[in-house]
Amino acid sequence: MAEEYNDSGDTLKAEDDGIDSGEALKAEDDNFGSGGALKVDDADQEVIEAVYGVAIDVTAVLGTSNMPIGQVLKLGRGAVVELERFVGEEIELFAEDNLIAKGEVVVIDEHLAVSITKIVKRL
């Protein structure tokens, strides 16, 4: 059994199922179309279409900061809060508090946006 660690330090365990890693990647790739979208059959497509209109909260985390409540209460207009992240570092995208992707901040027509660079697969 192999162990890996994710960004939060949690241990991820995977059992050796005897499948060659190249074969496993090929099988996984066969389920994806050329655009990276998952291929599904008609029955699965109906289930997927049933949830297309459901709204969820998506959060892009630019960084975090840890400060005492007293310091937070003193914040006012123009205050600068230093984040625990550097310029150019990846940011995380969360959907309903679940990490779904990583990306970089971009500007489009004077609006901030996120260019997704990596999809995070759940185990």
C-alpha cells in the first residue's frame, strides 16, 4: 500500500491493484474527450443535466492571514492586510468548501478572473 500526502498534510492511501500505471492512465484518459470533459452515456447524461441549474458557491482563495480580533477591529478603509502568499503563486478554487482546482489570477476587461491551471481530482 502506497501513502502520499496532500497539501493539508493528510495521508492519502492507495492499494496496489496490480494494474500497470501506464494502463491505468490510458484507461482514465479513455473516459475523457479531447476537451478534457468526462465522457458519459445517455443515462448518466440525464442525471448530469438534472443538476446543471443548481447554483453553488465557488470561492477563489487569494491568501489567508492570521490576526488577533483587536487588530481586525482596528481595520478601516485603506487598511492593508498582508496575506501568507507571494505574487505569482497558485491560488485555490473551492466549490462548497471542497478544493476543486488551482489557478492563477488574471485580469480580463478590468475584472479579476482565475485561469484554471490544474483540476484537483477527489480520491
